[in-house]
Amino acid sequence: MNRKARIENTVETRSRILQSAKKEFAERGYDGARMGSIAKRARANQALIHYYFGNKENLYREVLDRIFGIGTFKERGFDSLIAEWGLSPRESLYVVIYFFVHFHFDASDNDFNKIIIREIVEERATLKAILREYVIPWHEAIERIIVRGIEAGEFETANPVLMVYNVFNFIFSYINSRHCFEGTEWHHRLFSHSDVQQFLQFTLDYVFKALQVPGAKVRPVRLPPGIIASVDEIIRECKKLSIAEGAPGS
């Protein structure tokens, strides 16, 4: 086996282990999950799992990191990109919402929902670590955009923090509630007529209207050429690492 084939085999095996671990943690929780069961699901030697990930705690954390896309966020933080691109607050907020909608829309993951519910019920510390490393930095990045927009006279809101929380939870709640509403008449009403572009446009209209300065004329956001292409490339990078259902390579 040549070097390229070995690398591809390693990547494929690691991905299979992570997918199997996600299923195991979702079904049995962290305490109930067994490395032997994960190895069996992944059709992999248990010693190989320890070689790649060390122990169960490291494997569990890797599963959550991959679902949230933490590695790519750390490498390609939007603060630095927005500064590099020279975007206005309105343009910056558009780009962030575009990223979140396109990255998460097709990756609704019931296993992820189960893992998060177990984290909350069992009061494990891993979720708080995830919040600190992924969710809170994103909240703060968007808050800075909104505050910058207020200072520039582009936005108005009495509470930027609650506005950020509202944006995040609207996107995540809509996407991850598909499984909850499945089998009900509201599933059809909520999801059958909404594709990613429709949901993106609704979200943009909703957010920008909420932040609109009273009396100001509504104007569309026009991004500099090439920005969306750059964001699409970052989304592709994130999805390559993701193990959420629906993500390419999952």
C-alpha cells in the first residue's frame, strides 16, 4: 500500500470510528458507552481506537468537536476574515448568517440532539467546555458586529446580547427540530416548503428588520465580488470535517 492509500485508509477508518462513536454515545450516553461496542460498530480493532484517540474521553470530545466544527472555526475565525475583507457591519452580519445557515441546514442530526440532552440531564462538564470554545466565541463575534453597527448608525437594538442569542437559537432550533416534529402536521408546514435559500432569506429579513434603525430606508446588502465564493469554500472545509448527518463524507 502506497503512502496516499495509507493516508486515505486512515482518514476513512477514523471517520468510521467517529460515526460509530456518535451512535454509541447517543444511544447509551457517555457512561454507558463501551469502547468495545464502538469498535464492533466501526469494524475496527479496539487497540486502533486507543491509538487514534487515546481514551473514551478524548474520543467523546472529538465527536462533539466534529459536530460543531470547532477545528475549522479556530483556524478560520470570522473576526480576522471580516477585518481582512474590510466588510461593513451589515455585510459582516450577512456573511455570518449565510455561513451558519448553509453549514447547518442539511446537517440536522438526531444523534447530536440526544447527546446534548444527555449532557444537560447528566450535568457533564463537556458541554460547558464546548460552549466556551465554540458557542460563546461565536456569540461574542456577532455581538461585536452588532455593536459596531450600532456605533456606525447601521443598527439599533436595546440589547445586543439577547439579539445574538435570538439569532443563534432561531437557526439551530429550526434546523434541529425536524426530528421532533416528524410525524406531525406541523412537520409538513414547517419544512416541506423551505429550502436553504428560502430559509436564509427569511432569516436575513427577520434579523435586519429587527436591527433596523427607525425611519431608515431598507436597503439590500451587496457584498464585494468573491466574498460568497470564499465563504462557500470555508463551508466546504467545515463539512469535510463534520460527522453530522447529511454532511458530505458523513
